[in-house]
Amino acid sequence: MNHDLILLVDDDSAIRKMLRIALEAKGYQIIEAISKKDAIESIALRSPKLVLLDLQLPDGSGLDVIHEVRTFSELPFIVLSVMDSEEDKIALLDAGADDYITKPFSMGELLARIRTAFRRLPAEETPSNWEMGNLVIDFLNYEVQKNDKKVRLTPTEFQLLTYLIKNAGKIISHDILIKKIWGDAAQNEMNSLRVHITQLRKKIEDKPNQPKLIKTIPGVGYLWSIEYK
């Protein structure tokens, strides 16, 4: 996760420009999205530290973004909206938003909310080793051992493994995995994804045909199990 990266989601170009100028002047890095689809892809692929989210998007609601992202990330959301009723705020917080600011707002207030959200984030650590049962992974040296024997993974298999473990216990959709591994322009990579998952299971699972680590979520994607012992 980029330490100062903020995703700004709003389909109003004037508002995006105004906020980008103000936030970059304070040292933040800004990336932009103008739709629900763009927002979810940017979160999955760019790993921002915080999202500033407008509720009214051309292809759906900001609430839809929060609901979907909460299946794979605890990334904080600050919602920017003209709606200010108590019922609206309760609905947003129940959906998983971290804070709410009503338009129009001052930059001073927004900056204070951003600082508060950043202070609530846990300190990030990059693990060098990871163990589960008979499986040991050395992330720094790109090495995997199973039953004390080295397992040779391709770079793509190791990238898939790392991303699934990083998001252990969360359902990762096919689309997000494909874009994460093969890039934004990837097309028709579903078969490639399935082949790589199959090969990865053969190398790390005790019973590849009855996987306990990499679970298939039919019609959706995959999940790295946190229940396996």
C-alpha cells in the first residue's frame, strides 16, 4: 500500500481538479476514478491508502463500491456527498464507510478527516516468512518449501500465491486476479488463470483435487483459506 496514495472517486471533473490541486499541495499522491468500475479496479491494482468517494457515480452507487471492496480490503473510505440526513449517514457507516463529509465542505475540514483516518491505520509490516502447516514461504527470496523440500514455482504462480495470502480469508474475484497478474489490458485470460491455479494447487496442496488452501468460490473467484491447519 502506497504510504501517501489517495484514490479520488468522482465523476465531476471540476471537483476532481480542485481536490487534486489542494491535496497534492499537501504532499499527497492522487489517482482518480470516475465510475464504480474504475474505482474497484484502482483499489485492487494500485492499493491506495485512502479513498475519497462520491456516492453518485454513472454506473452505480458509491455504496456498491464500499460493499464490493469490503469483500477483500479494509481500506478506509471517506464519503463525500450532498446527502446529510441522519438516516443516510447511518446507512453509510453500516455499509462500511469510515467517515462522512457533506458537500460543500472546507479543505481544512477534509484535511483534518484525512489525517484522522490515516492515524487509525495499523502500522504496515512486510513479512519475510510465512508458515502454515507443512508449507513455508520466504517472500524475500521467492522460495517455497513443502514438507522441508523446495517447491519450484513460476514467477506467475508465486505472484498469485503472494496475492492470495496477502488477502487471506477474502474472496478475490477472477477479474481482479487477472488484472493484478496480467495487467489492465488483459483479455481472455480466464483459462490462463484456471491453469495457473491448477498448477499451483498441484505444487502446494496435499490433495490438489480436494484443495484446503486455495478454495474455489463458484462463479466468483478464489479464496485463501484461514481455517487450514
